[in-house]
Amino acid sequence: MNTQPAARWIRVCRFEQLTPERGVAALVGHNQVALFRTHDDMVYALGNIEPFTGRAVLSRGIVGSRGLTPTVASPLHKQVFDLRTGECLDDPAFAVPVTAVRIRDGHVEVAV
């Protein structure tokens, strides 16, 4: 028996409103989420709070990659985070929360 509650999905924006290789912040409930669309049209959602400074800036980070790993670099001190897992690739003691994201009927939805 699955004891976890089913995800509730919140529609955030239309997929085509996300610019490839750029981030955008969205307020989902009481949480800031940073959405990223990569060059291959994958969409990722991370917490927008950068853990080294506590500032809501990750959505303004630099999207890129390390090898095959899609990443975002903090705009403040350039620590790099894996878009898939939220792990800081420069210091594994730090991470940001990952939020489930999906595309449905042309809209980006995140789980709450």
C-alpha cells in the first residue's frame, strides 16, 4: 500500500513562454520555484533559494552543463547545481530541493 499522498499539480505557465537556457521564478503556494528549460526542451524545477546565501536568486543563474549533467550556476558565487537532483557539484554538503515538473496540454505544471 502506498502511504504517500498523491501529488497535486499546479499550472505555472505555457511551455513556449519558457526561453531555452534561461530560468524563471514562480511562486507556487508559499514556495519559490526556479524553472529551467534547457536547449533540448527538458524542463526542471528547483527551489529558488540559493543555500550558500539564503537569497532567492537561482532562477537568474547561468544554465549550462558539466559533461552530460544539466546545471545552473548561482549568479552570486557561481556554485553549480545539478538540475536533475539539486546537488551542489562544487560542495556535495549542499543541495536545493527538486520539485517534480511535467508538461501537460502545452502547460508547465509543478507538483506541490
